[in-house]
Amino acid sequence: MSLTSSMHPHVKTTNKNYAWVLAAVSEMIEETLYHCDTFSHALRAHHNDAAAEVFDAFSPALNRELDQVLDALKGVELPRIPPWEIPHLDYDHPASNLMERAHYLMTPVEAHQLVNDMIRTHTCFYNHLLETTHQPIIKELVKELLNLCLQCRQRNQQAMNQTESTPALTDDDPPNEPQ
């Protein structure tokens, strides 16, 4: 049996109403923003300002997405979504690629690629919502969020294309490895 045709134990919500969508989307954006800001700070601590600036440049776009959702939140009581519940079967947490592939010696191009991956996660979730909802209010919000993702992807791609090829940083304090 295919995973996509069976119910996953962590996909609990089947009635994805407006309040649920707002809660799930705001959680995803806040998580992405948190991990980007945290990783940018860590890169700066390791003197990798060039890669940190890529994540810093992504933060305003995330804040625009979040502002869009926060405007929609006014007067809506949000449901509690357990942290283990995933929004849909093919969902990837926005920070999963960051956690797997990011490192403190990364180049700015590698940082742009990770930002593109996070934008893709947001876009995939929004497309899933657009495909599965029949509620006009959700469709309208999701279309606005998709437009913001498209703008962000274009800005990130343009910045990546303009990024000069820089050699990878060297580790001035490598781990003590047995010889």
C-alpha cells in the first residue's frame, strides 16, 4: 500500500478549516524564521558573515509572510495543533534541510540553495492547501502567500546569480582527530 493513499499516524486533522490553516501556516513561518535567525547568528560567531547575510536577507520576506498571516488572525481563535502532527503527508519541516546540510564553513551559494529549499517547503505546503481546500477565504490567503514565495524565490535566485564564487572557508580550529 502506498504511503500517499493510507493515513499516516501523524496526519490527524482532516477538517482543515481557516483557523487550522492559520495556525499551521504561522507555525511553519515562525519555525523557519527562528532557524534562519539562529543559524545566521551561529555563522557570524564563526566569522562567516557572507553566508550569514544570505539568511539575514531571507528574514524580511519571512516577516512579510508572517505579517500576512497575522493580519488574517485578528479575531480568530486558533486550535492547538500537537507538535508531532504534520500538516500533510508529504510535509517537510522547513528547517530539515538546514539541519542536515548547513555547516559553519558553507559558502554563500550553499546558503542560497538552503534558502531555496525552505521557500520550496513553504510553496509545497501552500500548493497542497490550494489543491485540497474548497474554502474561498483559505484560497485567497494561500494565493497571496504563494505570490510572496514567488517574489522571494526570484530575489534569492537573482542574489545567488550575482554572488561571486568564493572559496570555501578553512577551519582555523579543526577538531582534534587521531592520527
